[in-house]
Amino acid sequence: MNASRLHDQLFFTWNRTDEELCSLLQIMRQQYPHVQFQYTISTNVHFFDAYIDNRQGQLYTRVYHDPNMRSYTLPYVTGHAKSKHSDWFRSALNRAICYCSSVNDFHQERLYLEFTCLINGYSLLFVETQVDHFFQYFHGGEMRYCLDQNKYHSFRQQWFDLMEKSYARSMRIQQLDDQGEVIRLHYLYELGPRCQFNQQFQQLWTKYFDKHPTLSKEKVQILLSTKHLYSLNSLLANQKCSLSVLLTM
């Protein structure tokens, strides 16, 4: 979520008595007298796009859809819509597995996302590619049609573990970047075995710079990213511009 959206709102779960909660809030008032707040207590709450419920002592969560908002609507994007909506689709699937504690709710949200893309003109191939990539990335291909709650719980826990590792890696890269120990390299591609290229590049870098005092992988972090060429026309336009500059020199 965007931190700015949470500037003056907070929610949390509480397993003790109402009296203990009121006592805690009174202490907060005394310690922070300049902060004015009011609170409500309920067994369920929807916080932006998350729904949280206390069902007989068990925490239940799912994605919340505002009934006042139009259903099956893609977010407005500028630039290359297909690429942006692909990113949104993957993010929405990640949100679904993060929010949905029930396997049935997860699949219902997945179907909602698929229908949203289909209704807005995207092909079945586009949808199938995005969904298949999502499950394969988390090594959970069998979960595409599985309604077993225990298997879903294991799959979801695997997702949380991977996200935690990804967050730790991002923090580590940020630390290296702050220390000037990150090298960013960009290359152009339209189609092709990108993962294979990345792997071969890392192997070559290790081979030639393994003992280097500043460029070894122990000293720097190598980040490879791509610059997309969405059409042949874009490539030809760039070449034409370069040629005209060359002739005028």
C-alpha cells in the first residue's frame, strides 16, 4: 500500500479485554497529548482493499471490493498498456494470495481478475500466460485448480517466505547502493532467452573479475535490467534519428 494513504489511519487485532485496550489507549493519550484520535471496536473491518474478520477466534482475511466502485475495470495507465496491465495483473495475484486466507476466496479473486482482463479486450492467451507464469514462479502449478485448504496454506506460506527473502535482498541492495557498490547495466531486447543471457553474463563476470579488488562479486552487486523495444517501428525510428545526426556532422 501507499504509505501516504495511511497517514492518519491505523488498525490492529486485539485478543484481550476491552478494559485493557482502553487502558492502553489512555496511556497513549498521556504520552502523546498532541495527537487526537478516536477509535471504534468491531469484529470485522475493511481497510482500503483488505477485509479482516474475527470468526470465532480465527483471523479471516480476503480482498475487499468497494460496492460503490465499478466492477471489472482495469486501472488507467499511460504508455504501453499491455506491459502495464501485465504488471498490474501479477501484482493483483500477489495481493490475492497475501490477503485471502481461504483457498476458495483466492480462486474467486483469481477468476475475477481473469474476467476483468477478458472483458476489457485482452486475449485468453494473455490471461493464461500471466496466470501460468504466476503459479510456475512460485512452484505451485498444482494450485491452479486445487481446492485443498491445507495445500493452499503451504503454498501461501511458501509465498510469504519468498517475499521475505525478496525484501531482505532489496534492503541489502539498497545498502550496497548507498555505499556506491552497485553496478547497473542495461541491454535492449524484444524477445529471446533473457534468463539464459543473465546467467551467462554472471558466469562471465565471475570468470574475469573473480579476483578483481573492486569488481569481484564479493565487492559489488550486479543488476541487469532491460529496455523494451515494443515494436520494430520504435527501433527504426531510433536508428533513423542516429543516422541523421551522423550525416550532419
